[in-house]
Amino acid sequence: MLYDIAIVGGGPAGCSAAVTAANRSLSALLLDTGDFGLALRKSALVKNYLGMPDRSGAELMDAFTAHMKAAGTTVVPHKVLSILPREKHFYLATPGEVYEARSILLCPGASHGKPLEGETAMLGKGVTYCATCDGYLYRGKTIGVVTNLPSAWEEVEFLAGVAGEVKLWADFPLPEKRPANVQTMEGKPRKVLGEERVEALETTAGTEKLEGLFLLRETDPLDRLLPGLRLDGPFIRVDDNLATSVEGVFAAGDAVGYPWQINKAAGEGQKALLSAASWLRENPV
Amino acid sequence: MLYDIAIVGGGPAGCSAAVTAANRSLSALLLDTGDFGLALRKSALVKNYLGMPDRSGAELMDAFTAHMKAAGTTVVPHKVLSILPREKHFYLATPGEVYEARSILLCPGASHGKPLEGETAMLGKGVTYCATCDGYLYRGKTIGVVTNLPSAWEEVEFLAGVAGEVKLWADFPLPEKRPANVQTMEGKPRKVLGEERVEALETTAGTEKLEGLFLLRETDPLDRLLPGLRLDGPFIRVDDNLATSVEGVFAAGDAVGYPWQINKAAGEGQKALLSAASWLRENPV
């Protein structure tokens, strides 16, 4: 199926865009790791989402995803590995499948921040962003996994079933029952070390030898996700209509600028969706 | 009292700004006719305010004003007649009182649209925007009142107590009990007629002779409200930070551009308030 729009990221901006897409009778696919608004979920108390005072971030996100799902959005619980522009539409590759959409709305949040030192140089040389894609390359080996995604636990278990040893840096509470070869590590990852290939990960608690490093995050670096996407410092460059430098690709929310506020993100999700709707009318299949 | 910021208009943008002001410990004064979000209140069903699906506009506005009031905002239930910039602060004149604030946030909504034909030429020559200011000039005379504000009913009664006859064009349900000299009129006002002074109002249902014309609307024409405020067509001109052409004055919501959506307005209210907060820090008293 060719969707009218693929929304990448299911935080406030993405959920708001999906609801507005439904109101405009556009077919929308929303792709998210399954964590939905990880940054917001960490807020204990949000006082200024207008009309819903004094809720936790998790309560708000639950209301937002319920609204988004009730609107009939098709949700894909996988992160997008890459977006390929083709004539008249885009391919979106996830670990499991490839999807097609006529336009793209990027709502990846603020967490696409800068890579670890050495990460970009070692990409494809032991550093990877996809457990199911590359796990089999590390059969019996010692690997590292760095993740902030509760939803990535399944992938950690998958990797543990393949690799010899898994050194895990995770910043969320882990299940009690863990595979015997998963070792939870201290310290904050700082630098990927290696000459031809990954050899170790330097952290604030010391350096650990590794043969492969899986970085499982909400969003991979954006210029890798979509080549040609222009950035302004840490932000996706957009015009007044929230169009990016790539034709047919729009962006909204924390990824396009400050302030990092829920109403702002949700409002931009609406605005970007309506810009995409205009673009779709002007660029029929 | 000198407020940090005066918010003109209590729709979604203004309420959102007031809540954010409270979070930033800024003293905020919110001025509104008392109708709070008149345009939104007319919506029977709003499907896309994220997290609160399928509410009426009135239900949403009630939630927004409750949130705004709970945040400790000082509310003035009067419209602003004019804003006077003075060194280091602004005076805001209402029919009853003058207020002072260090910065201004304009959230007048979309309804500040264009004046009636002939309105601007006859301003001060029989056309007026303030019942309590100018009512006494029309003792015993025949006047017209054009209003879309339920909150203006009190002013209509006040004018009826002064004038000889009141011809009323109102687009909301009126109380059963009305002063005997108030005559409700048909038709949509189109043009103010007169040479030296107002002589009549032309409507889609005919022309009515008048000696004075009171236009009681949510917001008066913006370039009259604040001289020097630059517009872009029907919108207030703002930069990326939602600053207007007048130093210390910011704007948000439907008045600064499309789309006219609640999340967008509320998000801009937050953003403009935070821009004003930065400006206040950089321009101490």
C-alpha cells in the first residue's frame, strides 16, 4: 500500500499530525520504536499542556497515543533505518519491512543529538543501529549494546541468543530475568575505539573490549536516515511551512527548534501535516 | 502594579501563554472581553486537540480558562482600547482603568478582520468602539450597536439607558427581557454612511438612519490599538521568535497566521511567552 504520508516518530508532534491526517482523510502510517514520546514519558509532572494541568508525562502520552490510535492511524512499532526518495514516492526501511509513502513527516524529537565520538567513523565497521539486521554477524562474539529504549529489550534478548557475551549499557530498569550472558555495565559511553574495526568502548567507568557495538536509540543520526536533509546545528532546517530541504519531506516538534514544549510540538505537527496535504494536492501521483 | 507581561486576548494562545508565564514566575495580566475564545466556543465538535478528542469548543475553552485561572493569572474582563508604549513599559487603556506592563503579548484571534466600509473614516465622527467612554455623548439620540459579543449585553443595556433609541445588530441569542427602546435589526452591516458625521448604516436588509454607531467587537483594528504595529495582509507581522515590529511586543495564535488550529495557537502562546521572557531578561527595568 502507498500511504499519503509516513510520520516518523510518535511523540506529541507525530500523534498530533496523525490525528489531523485522519481529519483530512489522508492515509497515514506512523512509525515509532514503540516507546512513544520517550522524552516526555520521563517527566514526572507537566503543568502547562493547556487544558490538562498537572499530569505526568506518561499520562499525557497515553492520552495522545489513544487519540492517535482512535483516529485510525496505522502504527508500525519499529524504528526507521533509512528513507529512500524515489520518483513520486519514498521507501521507508525498518528492520522487518519496507513501506511506501508519498510524503514524509519527520518528528524524531530532540534525542537524535550528536553521535558518540568515533561512532560515525566506525559505522559498518562494527558499529550498527539494527539488531535484527546485523546480529548474525556476531555469532559467539563479545558485543556491546547501548540503549535508552525500554522497547529494545527484545532486541537485547535476541542478541544474547546469538552473541557470546553482551555488555549492556541501558538507562532504564531491566527485567529481573535476564539471559546469563548479558552483563549490565556502569558508566556513560563516551568514545568508540578502534583502527580498522571497533575494538572497545570508552566510558566514564573505564574501557571495555568489544567486537561489535549496537546503538539502539529512538532515532539514528538524521543525515544518515535521509541523505541530503539539511540541518541547522542540532535542528532540522525548515521553512515557514515546516518543509525541509528535501522535496516532499516535512518536519515538526523538538527536532526543528526550541522551545521544547508539548503544545508547540503538537501545533507544529498539525501545521506540517497541513503543509504536506497542500503539497500532496499540488503533486498528484 | 507593573506587570511583567500583559496578554491581550484569552483564547487558546492567551491562556497557554498565561500558564507558561506562571511556570516562569512572571506576573501576567490577561485582558479579554470576558467571552474567552469566542471563535472556538462556536465549534460544536473539535476532533483534533491532542489528548482531548471529541469535545465541543465550549468544553475545551472552559478547560483552558480553568487551567489559566488555576495558574494564578490576573484576569481583567475588559477589552483593551489602546496600548501606549512609554519608555521601559506600556500603558493599556480599558474602558474602566489603565494598566501597566513591561511587555505585551497580542493574542487577538482572527476576528480583528477588516473594518466596515466607511468605518475608519467615521471613527470619532459618530463611530466608536467604547460604550462607557462615549455613551453620554448620545443622550436621547438614535444610535446603532453592532456586536458579536455576548459579554457586551451589559453595554447595550447601559446605552439603552442613555440613548433615545437603540438599533441592535447582534449575532447571538438575546435575553428575553430587553429595554423597550432596544430594537433588534435584521441584515448584515455593510457600510457606514455620512459626510461630516455618521448618518446611517447600510446593511443587507436596508439602510437605517443613525446619529451614532457603537461597534463592540472582541478586538478593534490592530493598527489603531497599537500604532506602528506592522501587518502582513490580515496578519500581525512576526519574526521567528514571534516578536512584532514594536520592541517588547509579541504576538501568537490565529492573528499571526494559518493554520487556525488550537494546538498551533497554544504552542505559539508558549513560544511567544518564552521569547518575551528572554526579552525581559535582556531589558531589565
